[in-house]
Amino acid sequence: MWPAAGCDVGAKGRFGTYGGQYVSETLMSALLELEEAYSGIRNNPGFTRELDAYQRDYAGRPTPLTFCENASRELGCRLYLKREDLVHGGSHKLNNTLGQALLARQMGRKRLIAETGAGQHGVAAAIAGAVLGLPVEVYMGEADTQRQALNVFRMELMGATVIPVKSGTRTLKDAINEALRDWVENVQDTHYLIGSVVGPHPYPLMVRDFQSVIGRETREQVQKKEGRLPDAIVACVGGGSNAIGIFHPFLSDDVDLIGVEAAGKGIGTGEHSASLCAGEPGVLHGALSYLLQDRDGQVLPTHSIAAGLDYPGVGPEHAMLRDSTRVEYHTAVDHDVLEAFRFLSRMEGIIPALESAHAVAYVMKNADRFGRGDVVVINLSGRGDKDVAEVAKMQGCA
Amino acid sequence: MGRIAGVFKGRSSTALIGFTVAGDPDKDTCVRIARALIHAGTDILELGVPFSDPVADGPTIQRAGDRALAAGTTPDTVFAIVRDVRGHSDVPIVLLTYFNTVFRRGIEKFYRDACAAGVDGILIADMPVEESGEVLVAAKKNAIDQILLVARTTSDERLRTIAANAGGFLYLVSVLGVTGARSGVPQAAFDLVRRAKAVTDLPVALGFGISTPDQVASCAAHGADGVIVGSAIVDLVEQNLKDHAMMLHRLEGYIASLRAALQEPSGER
């Protein structure tokens, strides 16, 4: 079931020179235990069967690959959307939380903690905790609890406890800091359910494996519909889990892989979250990767219209793929993202998450790049219902 | 023999290691704080290098780091503070930092600059022994003791590996959790002292959550060669930000009370 070949993780959890385990000694025993437990289930048919059943009967996989007739005409290519917005909970995040929660239960952990930015991972963690019978506590930046109040309510409905984080910039980065502090305190009975391909080894590997179901399905579906592989695959990149999930099964193919980071108000303004395009190597949250930082290594505040991309780091595998140039990384500014949000809603009746709208914005701005017959797949990582109130407010409608 | 080894060599009482955040609340006041701590009987001075994302620290030290950063503290400021303190004292100075600060400056350059400023030891909060290869080389080259952490969750096998690579003293983390004063020192911390002593000749020091004279005395009674006090010192700094004379006075009084608790002969020993 898991991708066997391609760029796999090397010694000591490294992707090239990136990754690693930069954590306090107290957490090392938990990471080593997790590493061992994960390698035990990675190719275990029993575990795979159980996870597959949850993905199929509970999460609603496989998700469709939707041909966008109207947008294709408008943009001059053959545009498909991989519909992760239709996964139960409204985003690709459940692919990972079901996998990790099943593993945590098998390891005898009594409690799950998670961080969340937009709230999508928090919601997915709450769902997995509810269905698998594990209590969940979600750390969420105070600024994000306000931007995403509806998701806070959803998490609480499903029995999770949401803890607003008041330290630092009060966004995703600080939520991860607090979750790590909680984990150090409760390391003996708690599993830290990280929501992206970030953090110390084995998280970037494990989360990528759980998310690769997106790319495996896409491969099969596009071959059925087009009789060939796509010319390009486009996905937004914050921490980078939806992107690596759809890219990974295509790494060895002749397919353009394009990651789109949040340029916020513009790279030149400093108010953005484009770690790969504007950052430099550094260590945050347990891994060496690209990082937005000042000359002394202090992590810089970030901005994105999409709370889920508002993060100064990025998964270490993306750092490796950037350096090797196997994946291209570009950016989209808030303004173009809003335009893409409206475009897809109007053209296709599909409201994208603001995060996913970054990928749509890239294709719209670079429509010249693709020919009429080119098959382009956008990973529509989440639905935009959570963003509707915020966008309405920006338009002065609420 | 290095300055750190010199502190532990042949002493009968437990060493007092005092921590403050470099640059908190500003450079000059920090130098005065450091000198007050030393004057009142601190055997080893530990300076925290402020970092934007201190995941191993509780709220007290997080706030101190924020104050230091707001005052414009950079690694250059930290080295300037070390030089200033070193100009007046031979007390060993240990830097406690997060790895990105070291990595960003360049590992070799960070250690070279630290050595030139008069630093004796460096401890990196988010660097387990597995990732320490390069820093161990830089430490050795620049005659700096690489201080490594041991936690209650550390297995005996890891403990041996850590001890084999550590310099100066072993820093035993007494709690599961982040820095910050707590009501008592758990028995598991004393068990860790015993486990560590069974596998190493390095001095062992207990830190995290230790603040009162009674607590340091009980660490001493359980065989700790050193005891590290941090958040309680930083608390006193924070409580007296408006009156620096009072701040220094209270810090000296506090250190003296710990010193006295360590000097008293202990019946349990």
C-alpha cells in the first residue's frame, strides 16, 4: 500500500540534509517508540486493511477527480480538481488523523493532542478522536480562534477541547509550541497528532505516507479518464501535507509538480508565508528545513489570508525537492487568491478553501503556460465554507 | 582543567548554578544581575540565549526572552554580556540556547565566538545526542564543554551514550515538562541522580522546577553535585523591573538563602 520507491527518507530521518530530530531529550523516548511502532505497521496488512476500511466507509474515499468544463474553457487547458474537499470533515486532513489515531490507539495512548491553524486539522483530529474513542485537546492560536470561530464550535461539538494560545504571534506556529510543551509534560500517555509533514522524524514520513492516498487515487483516476498521466499537478503549500500527498506518487514521472506558497500581501512587504521561496534553511519544531527568519535566526512573523498556510516553516521533504528542482515552488498573493476563490465558486459551483485557492490562483495567473490539450490537476485540499464569513466581511457584506 | 571541572573538583558541598536570560530586561541590567548572582555565591552562571520559539521553556522564561528580544538582544549582545562578566570574574559561564541560533551563525563560528568571549560550556535545549556530531567537534576544537541533557524518560542505554559524549556536567531534567518553579522535587528526579551516577563519573546537576532552599537542600541530600535554579531568579527580575536596586538586593538575598541551605550539613547524607 505505501509508496516503496522514489525519494524515501534516509538515515536518521533525513530528506537529503533536511529533517532530523531536534527535540528536547524528554521527547526522544516517545519519538523512538513512535518510530518503532510506525515501522511495525507501515507494511502490516492488518493495519492497512483497518485504515482502508475507515477511509472508505467513514471518510468517503476515494474522492472524485472532477473535470471542470467551464473553468477549462476559460483557462485554456483540461482542468481537473482532486476533490479532497469532499473528504468527511471538509479537507484532506482526515487522511492523516485517522492513520495516526489508529496507530496511537494501537500503541495504548490514552489521549491525543493536536495543533491547528485554519481549524481543519483540529476538526479532523476531533473527528478521529470521536470515532476511535480517544479524548482530544486542540491548541489553536487565539487569533485563529477568532478568524475560524465556526471550526472551534465544530471541534467542541465533537467532544474536543480547544485551548486558545496567547503566546507569541497567536497563530499556528505558537499552537505547535504549546502542543510540544504539553507533550513534554504528558509524554507517557499522550500522542501528539501533528497535522502536516513537519516536526521531527518520523512525522514528515508518516504524514506523507498517510496523505499519499491522494496521489495514488489521482494516478488511477486520471489514467482512466485521459488514458495518460497529467502534464501538471498544482497544490498549495503551507506545511505541505496535501502537496506531498498528491506529488509523491508522481515523483518519478514526467509530470510538472508545482507547489504554491502564500505570498500574502506580497513577498516584498515581508507579510507573507513563503518559506521555500523567500526563506533560508533553519531549525524549527524539530526539523531542519526552509524557514522565515531574521539574520540571527529568530523566527519571523508571517501572514496569509489563509490561516492554514500562515506558518514560517515547511516540511523537510519539500526543502529537498526544492533544492533538487524536482518540484517548482511559486507563490500567490492574497488578492489573486480571493479572485480565485470567487472564480471557482462561480464557474464550477465549488467553493474552495482559501488555502486551496492559492493553487487555483497560480493556474489562473499562469494560464499561458498550459496548452489547450494539457491536463492540469489541482489538489482541492479543502472546502471553503469555513472561509465564507471572513470573505463576506472583507467585502463588507457582514 | 576547565573552569567547570574546577568548580566540582574536590568540593564537598553541592554547586549552585544560577540561570538568567541574557539581555533581560536589557544588556546593562543583565550584566549587573549576573554580577549580583556571582557575588552572592553562584558557582556557575548559566545564561539563556533568547529565542523566538522557546519550546522547552515555561511562561516565566518565555516572557524573559520576549523582554530581552524587545530590548534588541542578539547573539552579539549575549557575547558582549559574557565578555563583560568575564572581565570581573572567573566563575564558569554556560550558554543555554536553541539550535537555530547556533545553526544560523554557523556552528563553528558560534563556538569560536563563544570561546573568545569567555564561555566555558554550551547546552542546546533542542539537540539530542543523535544530532550532536557537528557541535561536539566544534566544542572540542574551541575548548568548550558540551553539556547534554538527560531526562527521566532517557533509557539506561541512552544515558550511557549521552554520558560518553557529554562535557562539564550532566544536566538532569527533574520533571516531565518545561522550565518553571514547582511545589516539590519529585522522587523520580532523585532516582535519576542514582541512575546517572551509576554510569558516569561526570558531575550531575538537577534542574527544572527547583526554586526553594528546602528543594536545593534535598537535591544535595540525594547526591546531586549541582543544582540549577532559573525561573525563580527570572521571577525576581520580573517582579522588580521598576526598581533595579531592589531587584539586585532581592536576588542577592535569594542566592544567599540557597547558598546557606547547601552549606548546612545534611543529616540524610
